[in-house]
Amino acid sequence: MVTKKAESALAAVDVALSELVEGEKKWAATSLPDRRALLDRVRELTGRHAQEWVDAAVGIKGLDASSPLVGEEWISGPYVMAAGLGALAKTLDVLARGESPLHNASFGVAGDRITVDVLPASPFDALLLNGFSAQVWLQRGVSSAAAKANAGLAQLDPSRTQGIGAVLGAGNITSIAPLDVLYELIAHNRVVALKLNPITDPMLPVFTEILAPLIELGAVRLLTGGAEVGGYLIDNDLVDHVHMTGSARTHDAIVWGTDAEAAERKLAGTPKLDKPVTSELGGVSPTIVLPGDWSAADIGYQAEHVATQRLHNGGYNCVAAQALIISADWAQKDQFLAALRDALAKAPARRAYYPGSDDRVARAFESYPGAERLGPSGERLLVTGVVPSPVEPLLAEEYFAPVLGVVELPGTGTEFTYAAARAANEAFVGTLGVNVIAAPATISELGTAFDEMIEDLRYGTVAINAWTGVGYLTPTASWGAFPGHTVDDVQSGIGVVHNAWLIDRVERTVVRGPFRPAPRSLLRGELAISPKPPWFVGNKTAASTGRLLAGFGANPGWLRLPQIFASALRG
């Protein structure tokens, strides 16, 4: 029997879709300058309601409001939302002048691909993220001229709208859902019905305030409810396209169904959901550590870096590192693993807020009864002796929980470099992101072998001496799986998001960061003045730095920089 509450939720879907039909007409008639003005207004509202956003996120995740971990919510919430809005608004402004978003871009070459420099994109980037850079690699065969001509995607013909898109929001990082809405609206020129994940229902009042200009126009509608509401929404004939963030398992349940005929549908290639679907689905992300001669400070810093890659947001990230690939013959292997154990154990305690987390940790412990329990309550697992095989449990399933494995491969130098890339490509499920940690001297010694390894890695974001999360935070970078997946073998998903310059035919983003924080970076010859990043789990001033960054993202200005630098340097 359908309850009155369920009936009301389904009725709200019908109302929302009928309103979006009319809203699409208004969106089609909205000029590029007016669209830019709408995004500017949403950006201003993001800044105005940023504290409410963070308060709601802190409540969802059970964080202590005075904890430095609140910085994660400032940075991965209102900061990245405001930054994305600013970059998209500039793109619309450039298109309105009849120019390409890439008219001033710097192009390069990586192997047989053309690259586009996307970070730093402004003098502010060059200061706030000094030492970090990012390039979007285009797919093979795409020239710089073609990239310039096609940048802008659906906004090259803004009056030609693409119907209604349904976005099934994520339950972990609070900016994912609204950023996905913006990409549907701008990159694909579709009006959007967003159904929040029930975990993030407390965000509804905040999102309603922030997205008010788009809601009032009729271009966006927000919905809540469980799987029944989501299924009713995406099955509606008025919905032309579906975008989702989640797991491959959830994707397959939505696309192929969960009944007895689901396997037959998949075999026959006749999906239950017979409309275009794009997705960002996570996976088992590797971190490759290339052996080198590291100081004790280098070992401690990079151990905290790896711990951050696993434990940021409690481990509930689609691109959280789940396995380390390390050389069994590295002279400093044991020293590094000891430092990693220490970093995992000492990271701040936090509640396991994401549903099923404890069960997934328990399941991992059943598979690996020799795993080390670390952390205040032994809730974090470190699993050594993981075999590089696609049937290895830790490499075949995204745990979405604080579980980190260690894969040891023989060799050093080029032998290990090539072997690590093969393992990352062949033994790990998913293609969303891979991290590579290497001292500058090691990169120099490897030469072309290092470049070939980066080219060979089949991942949507490759981060060198940085966490792939930096790619998520960079609005002009692309975010999504390596291209080529299909609905019957979806891996980490289909398509990209973010991509604020609206670049066509993207293959991947490659992010680079400094191996050492300042001032050690300068003392060792690296031209980078960035201190310990504020997203590190052990950063003591992450909350204050994150709050200042969010304010800057909503309203950039030179006078805001001294406070940000002062807070960051104390981290």
C-alpha cells in the first residue's frame, strides 16, 4: 500500500516536471548575458549562506563544530561551489562576446595528445595554489583548433535546449549535487530536477536559498525522497536524460533493474532504463609510491598525505585511495609504512556517518583477518600483503570506508614504474583517479619512463604529488572516469562534470603538486610556496582557512589574501 507521504512525494515529482516543461521555454529564451547574471547571483547567495551550508553538513556528519575537520566542509562545499560558479560565469561572458573559452588558453603536448593548461587559471590561483598545476588532456586526434572551436558545448547554441535532466544526488560531498545541476544546465543546456540523496536532505533549505534564481526562473527543481521517488522520477516520460553519482552497483540496479530478469536484460543489451545515462561512480583508487631517497621529514609528510587520501571525509569519497602500490625493494619501505601506520592511527576521530560503513569494514576484516586495526576505536584497517589481481577482494570492490590496502611489487626504477602502472590498470576496478608520489629527483632520473607511465595510466584524473581531490576542487578541470565505459561495463562512469571552460572530447586531467611543503620546498629547490594543504586531515587551521577560502570564492579580492595566507601558514 502506498502511504500518503509517498503519494505526496510522487505528486511533487509530477508538479516539478510539469513546471520544468514551462521552465525550459524560459531558459531557452534567456540570453547568455542574463544566464551569466543568474550564475553571479547564485554565487553571491552561496557566499551569503555558506555558514548555513557548513552547519547543515556538520550536522549530517556528526562533526564537532570546533574541530579542524570542519574545514573539509568549507572547502568541499561552498568554496568549490562558488569557484565553479565564477568560472562558468566567465565562460558565458566570453561566449557572449563571440569568443572561445579557450581563446587565451595555453596548449601543450603529452605524447600524441594535445593538452590545455587549466590551473592556474588566474593570478589568484597562482598565489593560492602556488606550485600546483593542472592540464586537461584531449582525446587522441583532437587538435587545438578543434578544441577552441568546440569549447562551449551546448552554450554555443543556447536557444536549443535539450529537455529535462534528472540528477540523482550524492550522499557524501555536499557540493556534488549542485555542481552536477550546473553542469547539466550549462554544458548540456537541460533544465534539471535534482533528487537529493536522503542522507543530505538537511541540505534542502540551504540549496533552496542558494539556487533560488534558477528555481524562480523554472530551470531547476529540488526533490527529496527515497528510491521509490528516484525511480518514479527517472522513469517519467518527461525526463530526457539521467545523471547519477554513486556506486557501479547502484548504477546497474537503476539501469538494468534488480528483479530476476535483470541479468537477461544486461545480456540482451535491453536496459530497463531506456534513456541516456551519465554517471560518476567511484572505484578502487590506487596511490603509487615511487621509491627514492627521502628525508625523515619527506616520509612523515607523504605518510600524512596518503592518510588524507584515505581518511578525508571519513573515507567516504569516490576517489579515496584504497590501496597503496609500493616497491618491495625500496630501502625505505618499512620506514614509510611505519609512518603511514602512525598517520592513520593519529588522524582525528570522527563518526562513521555514512550508512553501512561499519558493515563494510567488518566485511573487509573477514576477508583479511590479519588486518591491523588503527585509530581511536580500531575503526581503520590497514591490510598488507594484498595481491595485485582483479579478483582480490580489496581491489575488486570499493569499500567506501576507512580501509587501506598495501600492494608490494618487486623492483625499483623503470622496472617498478612500469609494473605499478600495469597493476593500476589491470588489477583495480574503476578508472576515476590515481595518485603518484615521487621525489623530484626520482622523476628526473626516470625521464621518459615517468612520462610514459603517466600516459599509460587509464584514469580520469591523475595526480602527481597531489591528491586527485585537487582535480575535484579545480573548476576548469574535468572530473569523471576515463572515457570508453558503457552502461553494461560502467566501471567509474560515463561522461565528465565540472569542466568550466566547457571543453569537448576530454580524456583526462593531470594534476601536479609540490613534493614538499614550504619552506622545505624552497630549501630543496622546488619553486613552490604552498604550506601544508588545508585539506590534510592533520591540518590544525583547516577550519579557519576553509572559511576564508569560501569567502574568497564567493567574492575574490586581493585584500582577502593576507588572512588566508596567515591561516594557511599556521596549519
